[in-house]
Amino acid sequence: MRGGAIFLAFSMLFAVASYAVPVPLFPGSLVPALGVVNVPAGYAPLISAVVNGLVYGLVVWLVFVLVSRRFEEPRVNDIKQKGQ
């Protein structure tokens, strides 16, 4: 549940930041440049912001999941050893 909240929060944060700051940011700037999605020029910054939000939100979520599993692993091993 915490992972979903983190993904949503950081996706929104990066999407709003990408839309508010007029600097092309990878990978969102590639979508309109490569013509992957045929959108009018007015919507290109919005599409870039959404792509950046999803990509960077996914990266932050993945780091959170890996770090949380790393910290939870010793506790599970300690419980198994105490049970034996």
C-alpha cells in the first residue's frame, strides 16, 4: 500500500515539475521529438510531463521497494532462526 502511494505522489510531483519548468527533460522530451505519438504541438509539453512523471515515479517506486525489502530481510531471517 505504501508503494502505491509513493508511486502516485512522485509521479504527480515529477509530472507537475516537468510541466512547470520549460526545460526538456529525458525521457519525456524524446516522445514528441521522435514522433512516437502524433499529437498537436500544443500538447507536446503535457505528453512529455506525463511520460516523465510515470518514468521517474516508477524509478522512485522501484528504489523504495528494493530498499524496503533489504531492510525487512534480516528480520525474517532472525524469526526463522529463533523458531528452529
